[in-house]
Amino acid sequence: MAEIKPFRALRYTAEAGNIAELTCPPYDIISEEQRRAYLNENPYNVVRLELPKGDNPYAEAGENLQSWLKRGILHRDADPGFYIYEEEFEAGGQKKKIKGFICLVKLEEFSKGIILPHEETLSKAKEDRFNLMKATGCNFSQVYSLYMDEANVTGDRLDALSSGRPRCEFSDGKVTHRMWLVNDREVIKAICGDFKNRKLYIADGHHRYETALNYRNWRREQGTADGSEDYIMMMLVNMEHDGLVVFPTHRLVRGLKGFSAGRVLNECRNEFNVTPEKNIAEIEPVLSRLYHQGKKAFAFYGGGSSWALLVLKDMGIMEKVLPEKSAAYRGLDVTILHSLILEKYLGIDKKNMADQVNLSYTRSFREAIESVQNGDSQCAFILNPTRVTEIRDVASAGEKMPQKSTYFYPKLITGLVMNQLSD
């Protein structure tokens, strides 16, 4: 099954400055304004490598990496190890912690069923990451993956190993990040052994994983393979961890000719119980209550002070609509919304969704409501989050969820540890 191993991480030295000023969120959620702010605070921020800009961005990223190595801004650890990583944060008014460890994982084709994706990817994003890997030969950020460990064998090991003072601790204002280094060979061997019968489920970082596969194959074709390209840096977390948080990603509809909110709601009555509601502030509490009851429900907002609650009448309709799909896939809220409303009544097909012609996404409830109120969107569909067990079941069935089905929170920090593929 999954093959993991320790590695000599590339890390910032004291010469670079305060680690809190050197790290950043994942590249795909950073605006240009945020990017400039990170570099203004510290010119060595990893965003210069992970999200390069300019006329020749990839080549510049490669040149900056080599320059920083020569000048001692970055240095590779002497011994291979695992890097225990913990994030402490607030979600839903509660304080939470999520802990896992960063290691190297052997790349496997999805068809082998060892490492499983759960979400579709965009080709443009993969091309960007591929060009960056070719220019730098480095993983600057981790793929976030989950594993099943009901007895928490590995989790207990990690807790014992991280009981002391962390090697590194800092806050980015919302999340406190902590890291411990594990070098003990026997401990590493034991943790590696834990994964001999485990599969990995990619939670976040599908583009990076598929890019790594392409990069590995490219190195082999070029005759430059040395074995380092067979592995990718991952953060591994127990799927049963009580700190796992998945936020919903809401759907915003825009630019449809002849759009009528009333018509859409009338048509939805064929499959849904549609209830007019008056208070927008009640949307999230109402959806949360139905979520815990196991109901398939959405909120439809078309402007003003009112909204409509949509609750699916009968799950059996999904078997008729998507007979070729698994029960896990058919039961996803996003599948129900896409199949029974967006495609059927709004004419937004899968290609339209992928190209975001008439559909956009946000994880912010407030942003979704304001987008309709200010006229940027014609309506918004507010969703409940996807359950972690649903992610597992869809992936185990060999299927992929629609894009933007999940948003794991918090995102892993970039730049704490990096993986330089070749010496």
C-alpha cells in the first residue's frame, strides 16, 4: 500500500528572518495584493518561489532558489526525518487543533487504488505547477492527505513525540502553527510500518499531485531520473481526527439570459420541498440543523430580505438521474444541486461549470449574499459542507467529486518545510 519515508527538508535559516514573515498560504488563494504585502514584509517570503510573477516567472523562481541556497537563506537538514505539524485555530466558535506529519510519499497512479483523489482538476493549474517544478525541482508546499486509523496508532505516536517544546511556533493572526522534528530511526521505521496496509485519500492538492506524476514521467523521458522524482511531500492526517474541518463552497449564478428566480423555484418543486423564508440570518442555522438530521438541503437566495429553503423529497430520484454512479456520489449535496438544478433547470452543464462561464464559487456566506445584493450574481445557492466520510466513500468507489466540493480549513502553511528533489 502507501509507501512513506523521511526526508531532509529544505528550511529557512535565521539569516532569512522571522519564520512568521517567510511563510504564506497556498498559492491558489493568494491575491496579487496579498502577494505584494508578503514580499514587502520580507523579500525572502516563499511566495517569491511558489507564486512567481514577471516576464519569465518560472526561470526567476529557479534562479532565486539557487541564489538563496548559495547565500544561506535556505539550508537542507543534515538528517532525514518526519516533521510533525499542528495547527490551532477557531471554527464555528470553537477552538480546535489538527495534527499530522509531513513526509515523502511514493507517487502511484490513481488506477492502482493506493492514493485516491476525490475531486476533478483544472488543466491550466496543472500546467502552471508543472512549469514551476521543471524550473525549480522542488516541492514548496505539501499535498494534504488523509488515512484511516480507527485505533489512532499513529496519532498516539505523534502525540508522544510532540509532547515537548516545538522546534518552531508562530501565529499568522488566525492560526497558530507548531512543528516538531523526528529523527529517531526506530520511531521512523515504526511509523513507516503503520502505513503498509493503508491507502491515502487526497484532501487538498490534487493539482500538485497530478503535476508530480507528470514531472516524474517527464524526468524519465528526459533521461534525468534519479529516483527523487518518484516521491512527493505530503502532510498526512488521520481521517478520524476530531480537528478536521470542512467548509462548504457556495455556488453563485451569473449572466444567464432570461433568468427568473420565480421560475427556477417553481421548477425545483418537482424534486424539492420549497419553503419561503424571511430572515437571511437564519440560513446557516437552518441548514446546519438539517445537516445533522441527514437531510439534503440548500438555501436559494435571489435578493432582498427573503430566501427559500430547498429540501430534497426523495433520494431515489438520484438513482434514476445518475444510475452509473455509486450511491456515495449520488448522495453528495453538490451532485444533487448540480444534477437536479444547475444542469436541469439553469442549463449550466459540466463544461460551463469547469470554465466558470455562468458559475463562480465562494466559501464565504457573506460574500455569496453580497454578490447577489450588489448585482454581481443573479442568485446564490448556499450549501452544507461535505462530510469527510463522503470524501472517503466517493474516492474508494474510484470516482471524483465535482470541482469545489470541499474546502478543508485551515489551509496548510507554505514554506515551513520544502522538499528539494535532487541535491
